Amino acid sequence: MFVSRAFAFMAGVSGVEKFVQGYDGLFLSQQNTRAVERAFGGSKAGWVAEPEMQTIGLYSEDLGNSYWKTDHDGTPGVTVTTNTQTAPDGALTADTITETGWSGHHDATSEFEAVAGEQYSASTFVKQMSGSDRWPGVDIQIAGVNTQVFFDISDPGLASNVASGVPDDYGIIQVDDDYFRIFVTATATATVTGHRKIKLSPDGTAGSYPGNAAHGAHLWGSQFETGAMSSYVPTSATPVTRAADLAVFESLQWFIPGVGSFFFTGVSPATTRSPASMVSFGDDPDNFVGVQIIDEVVWYTVTTGGVVQASIAGGAWPNGTAGKMAMAFAGGDFAISVNGAPVVSSTGGVVPQISKVLVASDHSGAHQWGGFIASHNFTWARVSNSTLVGPVG
């Protein structure tokens, strides 16, 4: 209904292919294309806009490479058999780790150089091994401190347990009928050599125990990166940097200064990203109209000449949930509705001059949305409050 000629369908450009979690499994998002042709409630899932990511971990699909260590003082805790299972991408590239009879830790480990204050995320795709009831887990060990979380993938409730440390974030995402993606995020407290581990536990608590060759797990896509967990990008012998997804519209001859309404639908980031940006009218930190989720609350901010004109808490939008947002501005009239709730508004102030629109990022091109974007529509009119609350056109 309110689709602008520029906003109807746009590209999210990253320059590096990535595997994105859809609603019926993983799919490959090609570089320089908007392409999420996956079913989502009868419509398209949309596209995923993410910040720049830097992988640290190597050989994400080859646990048999010497980069990965499985022994402890010469005694292996697991054996690795490569290419045993069909992976989420359809290729026969998933590996299997099987416990040895050693009484100790059962894991595959890689080293990295941690930097104090830097945040790191370890993740892997895991499939239950037939006959095994082990809890797979991910662990980031820095300066002798293990931040490890185990997940019960045999339990329909997908129970999890923080066995040690205080993670910044952790979770489990169901990928398809067989695979789950598990992750943990932690911040380094020292600049030292650290370890990223993929582990097994008999009960979600014990990290050291007598092994049994009847137990193990199938693994694929073991990613280690700086910052929050992002979409999966395969690695081999060298790290990969994927540029931020960014969509910018310039030379807005059609834009009527000071008046507009914007509609956004999608799924919020599954993991903590704060802020997570939906739109910024303007790329100047002193002059912009922006909407972001900050700590699971949608905030609508207007700044003109370096002075905040409006700062409105529009309503809650929890992580990993589908929702919608509609906002409008006209002169000193600012209004927003989140997930169909009554409009929250503010009056007074001035709308800045705008020459660019950035979708799924903030005014600086950072703090990307990180979740699905199903639709984003604009009209150069201040629509009624009932239209903001109603279905998105």
C-alpha cells in the first residue's frame, strides 16, 4: 500500500557468501544479492543485515585437520572421523567425534590469541549421534577461566546449562530436523593465548569423566569470530572478513522534507545485538531520524543540529521474535507503534534535512539489524495513527 519506488526491494551487500538460518533450514546468501526465498508464514523471510564479522577459527568443516587438537598430554579424548554425515548445506562434510575410554576431557580444541576487552563467539552445528545421550557444548577458555555451556539436544525442551563462567550470551537454534546450532559469547579478561573447545558432557555439568566409545556427536561449521555470533561463513586455511551488510539510498529527489512514514516487518536478532537498527533517515550523527532496538525495547530518536528533538520508547520487541514497527514524522509530530500496540508520540522539535536513508543500520552504517527483514515500506506522508497500528501495507 505504501511501497516507495526506492524501498520496495533492495539489496543487502556483504561481498562474501554466508549461510543464513531460514525457517526450513540453512540457505546460502550470495554476495551482492538480496535473496531469502524461504517460506515464512506464506511470504518471504526477507534478508539478513549484519555487521562486519571477522573469523578467527580455521578449518570450520574439517575437524580432522591438525589445526584441531583432541589429545590431552598425549592421550586423545575423542577420535575424529571426517565426512560421515550430510551437513545442513546438503554436502557430505559433517564430521563425527567419538569418545575414547580415557577418563578426562572429551573435546576438539583450537588456540587463539585473546585480547583483553575483546568479545568472542564460538558456535557449531551439531547432530545427535545414534545411541548417544551426550550433551554437546562450546567453551571459550581464557586465562584459565572456562566459559562453557552444554545443551541437551536429545531433550525436546532443548535444556541448557552454564557449567562454568559467566557468558555474555549463549543459546541453541534449531536449524532443521537433524541439526542445531549452539553458541557461547564471552569477553576476554586478559591478553593471553586462549582456547576454543567443542566438548561433550554426560549430564551438562561434568566436563571431565570416563569416556565410552558408544557416545559422541556429529559436527559441522565450527565458527569462531569476534563479537556476537553471526551467520555462518566457511573457513579453511585463512581467516575470513565479511564486510557489513549495508543498503543506502541517496539523492532522494522524491523525498518531501520533514514528512514521512516508515513501515518495517521482520524477525528480531536471535542473539543479543544492542542496538539493532531498523532505519536511519540521515547519515550525520547530528542530524538523523532513527529507529533501533536497545535491550529488547524499540527506541525512536530524532536529532537535529546535535540536539535531541525526541526520544521515544515505542514498546518491547524480544529477541528472536517476529514483529512489526511503524513510525511517522511531520514537523514536530513524532509517532511510533510497535507490534500493533497503541501509538506512542511526542510533539515539539524540528526534523533535520535528510539526503540519505540507511535501512537496517544506524546513521554511521553500523549496528546492523542482524535479524530477518521481511518488508520495509515508505510513504511521503504522515499517515494516521490508526494506519500505524494496523496491518503494514
